[in-house]
Amino acid sequence: MDFLRPASWEEALAAKAEHPTAVPIAGGTDVMVEINFDHRRPEYLLDLNRIELLSEWEVGEENVRLGASVPYTRIMENLRAELPGLALASHTVASPQIRNRGGVGGNLGTASPAGDAHPALLAAGAEVEVESVRGSRFIPIDAFYTGVKRNALESDELIKTVHIKKADGPQQYSKVGTRNAMVIAVCAFGLALHPETRTVRTGIGSAAPTPIRAKEAEAFLNAALEEGGFWDNGKIIPPSVAKQFADLCSGAANPIDDVRGTAKYRRHAVGIMARRQLGWTWEQYRGTGRTLEGAA
């Protein structure tokens, strides 16, 4: 196994172009586990730790530009207001040591359905900026996951930045595990209210071959909120609407039975998390998140 250690982003892109099978490593929290258990033996490792721009973030007027290697700890400490869903997800990642090393780019590169960041990124509607010596492009998060541990990257591309719209409404995230820390998710769920567009987005993790959204549930809830004038009147969402939303989220899951949990349990847990998060986010919206026009 050869170890490539570029000193700049340009050198990293050139190395990836020359060695398309090279596996990028930054935090190493996924790659090293696979190597240590001999599940993977790449010909080349591409060390990105010297690339400073990957560890930088910038808060703009509307969006956050998050470098692929920004550690989860930094997201928790510095971006809680702008990216509340992702900050909550970051809290659930493994241990403090791993949160100090791992970043969103690693989750995206591995593309495991159990990756903790995925539901929050789906709910927020993120875009992934990738680059090669041929140029750069933006991949919507909905199009990024292409199969079990597969993503939309070309063989010569590297993940550079994740662009995420600053939260304009409440966001939530929950994860079910077999213990409270250092655990792979049995299932996870993320929810984001977007009052500016009067829409709701979801994200489901570890309950399908890829991270997914519950699109039918979103369409139902969007229509129910609009028809009932809830965005303006701020009334409590009826239990029947919340239940139907939860049932549709549960139905969107396509899980398997494995050592962490059964498919039946995962579907049930997704529905419970969806109903609870809808209650939490809507109460927050009614209390502090409504626009002046909506509160009038």
C-alpha cells in the first residue's frame, strides 16, 4: 500500500487523476476500521490532512460553506445556530476523540446508509461540491447516494465543500442505537421546517439501502399545513395529521434485519421519531420561529 501526501489541493487533484483507485483519508474514522479488519486493502491512500481549505468553513448571507474535513466538534461549537440539524447529528457521532477527527466529507465519501450526517444533510437540502483536474461541479444531496455505500463521484473526483442553506426554521435529529455512545445507528431521522418556502424536508438513515427522504410524507404534510393555514395561524397540528405523517415516514423506510435490529423495529422507530420531531419543531416554530407576518 502506497501513501500519497499532497501539500496542496492542486496536488491532491493531480494525484487522484493519476491514481483513480486511491482512497482519500482525512479523519480516517471509516477507512482505518476497514483496513484494520482487512475488509479493504487499497493500492493507494491519499492523505488530505495537509489541505487547509478542507478544514475551513464560511458563513454567508444565505449559505454555509463547509469544508469536507471540518470536524464534527467544530460544527457543534461554531455552527449550532446556522445548521442546528447537523449540529445535533454531530453530537451523536461516536466519541469525543472521533468527533475531533471525523468530518462530513468522510460520511459522504463512504456513503454508508448508517452515516450520522446524512439525514440532516437531506433535510437541509445540501449540495456537494466536488472537483477534479477537469473542473468542479455541484451534486444535489438527493442525487448523491447511488447505492449501498456508493455515491455519484467520478473516479478522479474529490469532495471539496458541502454547501448548506442556513436554517430558516427549526430542525431536529434523532438516532436510535443499541447503547448511548460509540454505536452505529439502528436507524436515524432528521426533520427541517423551511418557513420561507413553506415546505418540510426529511432524512432517514440506516433504514434503507441508501439514505433517503420520505417524499410522500413531505408532500402530505406540506399540503396539510398549507390547506389549514398553519404557517400563518400557528395552530397546533392535529394528532391525525401527525399520525399520518409518521405512518408515511415509516412506510418510506425499506430496512433489513441485521444484528442491530429488525426491519419491523426500524420502521416502527422511524415513525416514532418522525412524530416526535414534528411536535418538537412545530412547537418551536409556533413559539419563536414564525415570521412577523405569520405571527400577526
